[in-house]
Amino acid sequence: MKTVEFVSYLQNLGVKLWIDQEQLRYRSPKGVMTPELKQNLVDYKTEILELLQEAQTTQQSVAASIKPIARDGQLPLSFAQQRLWFIEKAGLSSNAYNMPLTLHLVGKLDEVALQQSLNHIIVRHETLRTSFSSINDTPVQVIRPPFELELTSQELSGLTPSQQKSQLQLLLQTENERLFNLEVDPPIRAILLKLGATEHILQVTLHHIASDGWSLTVFTKELSDHYTAAVQEQPSPLPELAIQYADFAVWQRNYLQGQTLETQLDYWKQKLQGLPQLQLPTDHPRPAVESFNGAGLPINLPASLSSKITQLSQQQGMTLFMTLLAAFKVLLYRYTAQEQIAVGSPIANRNRREIEGLIGFFVNSLVMYTNLSGQPSFLEVLNRVRQTALEAYSHQDVPFEKLVEELQPERSLSQNPLFQVSFALQQSEVMNPSFSLPNLEVGWYQGTGVEMTVRMDLELHLWPVGDEIQGLCAYNRDLFEAETIQQMLSHYQNLLSAVVDNPNQPITLLPLMSSIEQQQLLVAWNNTKTHYPTDKCIHQLFEAQVEKNPDALAIVFEEQKLTYSQLNSKANQLAHYLQDLGVKPQMLVGICVERSLEMIVSLLAILKAGGAYVPLDPSYPPSRLNYMISDAQLSVVLTIEKWRNHLPETIASVIVLDTNGEIISQHSTENLVNLATTEQLAYIIYTSGSTGQPKGVTIPHQGLLNLVFWHQSTFEVTPSDQASQIAGVAFDASVWEIWPYLSAGASLHLVNSQIRLSAENLRD
């Protein structure tokens, strides 16, 4: 490890290093400096002293550049602020960026002193009286003169305990959901709810554009200082701030350019270019637009396990963060089978002394990328995570927003770019800050609800509490059910238990399930009297439904409809035609058509002819279609005239369905003799290609049948059901939208593109 990496790593642990009379000094949060870290500090002492001495002049020059600037010109936004401003201007603002600070106050509250304290904080921090505007399409900060914060007060003491609890939750929820208008509103508001003469709830809500987690700690400390002085009728004990957030924003814009920016960006480009999105299995399809609808579940690692985790970390010269993150990455690997795992991790980004006491949006997100290929042991993964963390800390100055701008990952309104899962280990001082108010018992008000806003698919927050490690897993409830997340947390704890006992075990062999789960899976759930046909292919199950209910409605697309008998006849005619062309078992047949009745007819026909279908989305670029056709060695592709010129000329046989319709209709409508077996291929679907070229995933009939039978059993599919088909046929979600229903005699409604891409139209 390089000296600069070690120093940067210590800084991100909250360890302060300085030179005092030519001696190296440090100050660290409680519990951070393990014996191994102390020994490393001794080993690196000479190099660190040289580094600090050599850098002192440069650091002083850079630090001096963060200085007050004139307020007579346009003040730019920081990179982080700019992203939130663009979200606001795009009409995508959400209460996900509200940061509520809710305090439970028991005792004699001086409301006048409280009001004065809040006003003092607003005077002291320009960012709390800043609004935002655009001048010639350039976003700027508009700093207001000091103002008196409106402390909205509401009396709840006259209600019964039950009514009070209900009303309190309603008021807090309403306050949490109120949006800020960043062009008009200051990014702070407050309410005071009176539960009794000596009991109050104070909620201060800040917008993330003006605050972060560290800022909340600054806010509570200053609230304590100002309130204590106000109660004692003393002046504010806090000195005037040397700089403000706007000064930092200007400095950041000037500092992060040229070679300084290029050097750090080069590292991230090399590390993250083509990074695949994490594909966690979800309980529900991903909404077209990210909802931020979240919930949270607690996790508690008992003292016995926490002690072993700490001991393993110390033995390997790792931090607790590294060990817990490594285990979390192994869990994600086991859930997704993806070897390239990227997890976001927030850092305070307060590595300059003059900004430590500011309220503002400084926090940055580091992308912790680890390659888990090669069947590594947990210790090998731990070393990879350690290297990743040290490198990331050494290149932490690049704002996440700048990184996204440079890498230009595929953007979507449905999820966060670069990473969709985050991990954070907070210091106990941050999660349980010690501050007090005279004559009051102060605590966090947690409320009784589990709903919250989330910006990720999954966020795991952990922190030490005494001898234990506690935490909260926040998740998007539009994607996951609580039971799924609870199981995932149990698997994480089981994995940690296995890791501390045998860290040399390959990660693929580490147990996730408890002995009770294993017994349930291997014995109880397999003890079933339900028998499924294991010798039938999916098209044969469809044909059985044709025999049972030939006149039942099979598929609907806009104003077009086909019964089971009609669909079967059309599929048979095309299947006979395909066999005449030489299609046989295991032969791959491409299908490049848009959503239509012909799409379902073609899928069935390919299977009936004995082949396996390869969906080709006509919206794909020709280069991607060319690659997929070449990679799958397709000699036959079904399409329509509209898309004929979209396909390469090298295909041996392109069947244009609408042009050849008359020829196809002359073939027999009778069922074909089945030539396929359940061991043979049913279809191939290509991945997104985010790691390079798309990869074809082969699925045999037996695998398709397993999915179909599970889906039908789990969701109790019956012939009376009507199902919507929304996913594109080239997306694997289409498989469980189509086949479980057509093989059960249900009706399938194909949703056209105009409707399926609009949440409002889908709802209607």
C-alpha cells in the first residue's frame, strides 16, 4: 500500500493527522484505531512525516484558495447541487431529498430561546437561506439576507393517547412529503408539535441540496450551543465562520479541472467503464420511473458474532468496514451470480479543516467495484475489497455527478446510475450524537411507521452499538416485499457466521441458509403430492388447452383477438412451413417483430416445428442485431416487411410474414408430430451487453417448464385469468408473462408500446 493511500484511508475513517513540533500526532474516533492500524502508523511514520512536510506548502496554498469571495457576481452550484437542481428542473423532484431531523424533547422548553437558536443558525450558515435560479441556462445560488424562520406550532395535548399518536404520525408524514420549491423556498423549515406541557416534538426538515448527514450533526451541536446561550441570556458562543458553502462551490469548480481532474478521472474510467448493472431478483417489475417508495427493516448482529467479526478484521489487518462490505458483496454475488459487483458507499468528503463546521451538501458517493471471479475464498475477496477501498479513497475528490457525466452510463428514470445498492458503516458518534439542551431530555423520535423514502434499490446501514453491530436495511418497496429483505438479512448474518468460522472457504460454498431453512427446502417443500408432466414441452401444454377450451379467448392486441383454436391453427400453419424450410430440433430461429398477434403465433410455431426461438428486438441498433444474429448463427429469421431492411443481408432465409402470408396459410392447420424433448433448447435470450458484447443465455424446455409450473402454483393461475403482457419479447420477463398463462388456458392481453411506456396510461 502506498503512503498516500494509507493517509487517505485514515482520513476517511475520521483519523486526523498533523505535525506538532516535528512529531506525528493523530486523533481518531473511539474504536477506530485497532492495534493493527496503530502498528501500520508506526511502520509508515517516517514516510507520513515526509509526505505531510512536503505537501504542507501545497496544501496551505490549496486551502488558502478556499476563501471568501465577493457576493457581487454569479455564484455557481457545486457539482452535487447541480445534479439535484437538474432533477428539480426536469420535474422529477421528490421528497426523497428531504432530510428530516426529528427530536423528542421532554422537560421545560423555552420556545423563545428555541426560535432564537434556529434564527442564529440561519444567520450563521448562508446555505440555509439560499435559493436557486438560472441565468442564461446556468444554475446559480441566490443568497438571501437573514430572516426569521417560521416555527409552525400545533397543539396536540388535548387529544387522547391514541388520537395523539395517530395525529402525530399524520402530521410528521405530511411534513416529510412536502416538496421544496428550490427557486422560492429556503431549504429549511420547522414544526413544533406540543404533546403536553413538558413534552414536544421538534422536526426540522432540510433539503439535501443544502445539507447531508454530517450537516445534521453540525446542526444539532449548534442548536445546543445557541439554545444554551439563549436560555442563559448570553450572546452566541460560536465565532463567525471563515468561509461559507458558496465559497467551497467556487473553489471546487476551480480546483477540479485540468490535470487534477484528469488524473483522478482516468482511474475511474479505467475501473468502471462498461460496468454492468446489478440484477438483483425482485418481487415486482421495476417501475418505468423510480418511485423512492421505501421501507426499512432492522438488523442486529449479536455481541458474540460482532466480536468474531472484529477479531477477524484485526487478524487480517482490515477495518470493520472492509469485512462487512466484503461479506455484503459476497451476498450480492450469491443472489445474482454476477462476478462484477459495484456498491455505492457514501463518504463525508470533509477532508479539509475549514469545511468541517459547515452545513452543506459535501457528501460524495464512491463506487466500490470488486471482481469476484475465479472462485476466490472469502479472505481473497477481503483483500480485493481492501485494495478497492484504498484506491477509491485515493481518488475521492471526483464528485459522483462528474463521474456519471464522464462515464455516460446508460441512463434510466427507473434507477440510479452506476450502482443500485449502497453500503455504509457509520461511526457510533454519528448515529448517537451526544448533545444536550438545558432542562430537557433530548432523544431522536423514531415514530412507529416503517415507510420511508429511498434513493436506491437497497441500502444497508450498519453502526456499532456497544458490543453489538446494529443497522437498518432500507429498500424500495415497489421492488421488494418485506419478507424477501428479511430473508436477505438473515442470509447476510448466516454468511458472516460462516465467514468468521472458515474465512478460507470458497465463497460459492459458504452457507447462506440456516439449518431450519435447509430442512424446509430439502424436506418439507419437496414433500408434495402435486405431479407435473415432465415429458411434455410448453407447446404441448398449450395444445392441451386447445383441446379443453378451443373457443376460449387466447390473446388480445388492441382490437384484434384470437381464440385458442384460432391461435393454434395459425401457429400450426407457420410451423409446417418452417419444417418445410428445414427447421428441426435444436435449430435456432430468430424472430424480429414488434408486439402483435404475429409475435405470439411465431413463438408457438418455432417451438412446434422443434426449433428454439431467439428474440431480436427491432428497436435495437443494426450493429447489435448483426452481432446477435452472427453469434447465434441464425440461418432463419422471421420478420415483417417493416423491419426487413433492418436485418443484415447475410441471413440465409428471411421469412417476411406479411408478404408470405398467403403461402403460409396454404399449409395444414393440424398439430405437428412433436420432435422436441424437454432436454432440448426452448429459447435463447441475450443479455444487455453492459459488460461488452451481449451474451446468449440458453434455456431448455425443462427449465422453462420449471418456471411455468412454479409461476402457476405460486400465483394460482386459472383459465379464467386475464394477464397483461408488458415486457419486450427480448427481455426475460416476457417468458413468465406469456407461457404460464397460455399453458393454463388464460387470456393474454398484449399491451402496445404507447401504453406500456406510460405509467399513467397503464393505470388507466
